[in-house]
Amino acid sequence: MQPVSRREMLGSLGTLAVAGGWIGLTPDEVVAQESGGSGKALREYSLPPLGYAYDALEPHIDAQTMQLHHDKHHAGYARKLNKALKGLDAVRQKGGSGEFARIRTLTDALAFNGSGHVLHTVFWKNMKKHGGGQPTGSLARMLDRDFGSFDRFVKHYSKAAGTVQGSGWGILAWEPLSRRLLVFGAEKHQNLTMWGSVPLLVTDVWEHAYYLKYQNQRGKYVAAFWNVIDWDNVAERLSQAMRLTG
Ligand SMILES: [Fe+2]
């Protein structure tokens, strides 16, 4: 089983995506460690490596789609996330009312591009060459408990992903308050989710994720996605999410 690094896991925890090496530290220790004591350091998000060849998921997801999706689309979300944060920093520094008129636009950009960056970061790790099959062990038992059976989960998730209105994501998430698994159909990247839930398995259903190969047949793409899932990665994310949100 390929272990999930702490940084990768924190990527799936959203707002903690740029943190690293801080577990067990106090807030003051984190500030001192990450800013060199100046309090001015601006930490940047970056595009994670894909981790496998562009054609590794053929024939289910084609190489050209993977290359464009990772190198262009995801890179754009990371770049615009950093741009939004720099814009907010500039607004705070200048402080005038004219500058603060930009807060709404920049805050929207932060949520959209930040959520896009987090979900794509999880998405690449959720897939592997020769993936598919079914989960085993504790993940399988939790899916049975929360959805009735693996087959019922697959039908539920596929329908949620396939019927997202416009662009969005199918998402299996750990919800820590009720300690259960939930399925969401998120619109764009940031809408129709639930605060605090941790994405474990995500399916990008934006047209850029499938249109070159599947054109308007999103359902066929979602069906093919089950053949590339790395269930070990999903199981490890569940274990880490439960430890970090306990
Ligand atoms: Fe995407």
C-alpha cells in the first residue's frame, strides 16, 4: 500500500493545504517555524506531480486529457489561488476603501480556485494504473455500514456524479461530527458540500475531464472511472482523516 504523506492528506483537508510538519505544535510555534519569526512570509501553493505517466489510465482516461487536465487546468487553479491571496494581501496593506471594494471578487476567487486545487490534488492520488476492483478491510466495512453494500454505494455515487448540474464533482467524504461517510455532488468546486467533511474519493465531472474521449456522454466516463480507482489510497485517506479529525 502506498502511504499518503502528511502534506497530501492536508491537501484534502482544504484550508490546511499549505501546512506541513506542524502537528503537535502550538500556533505560536507554527508562526515562528513558517515565517522565520517575521510574520510576513507568504506561503505559495504549487502543482503536485501527477505521479504516473499521462497514458497510465488508458483506455479509460486518455493521455491527452490527462496532460491538459493536470498541466493546464490544475496548474491554473494553483496559480490563481496564489494570485487571489496576493491580491488580498495587497488590499490589506493599502487599506483604502477603493481597495477594499475588491474583497468580494478576491474572496470568491479564493474559494473557487482553492477548492479546485484541493480536489484536483486528491483526484490524481485517487487513481492509478491497473486500478479498480473493490475496497477491502475497514473501508469496505464502512461502505457497507453507511450505504448498505458496495453495489449500492456505486449506484448512489455514480448518480450523484453523473447528475451534477453543470461543472462539478462526485465526492465521497468522511464527516467527522457524525462519524460517517457521505456522498456529495458539488457544483463548480466549492458549492453544495458540507463544512468539515474530508474528501476521500473524488470524480471530476467538468467537461475538461472527459470531453475529448467521451464528448457529451458523462455517464460513460463515470462508469469508466471505477476501473482506475486506487482503493488503497482511499482507505489510507479514511484512516488519516479519522485520526486528524477525531
Ligand atoms: Fe478538473
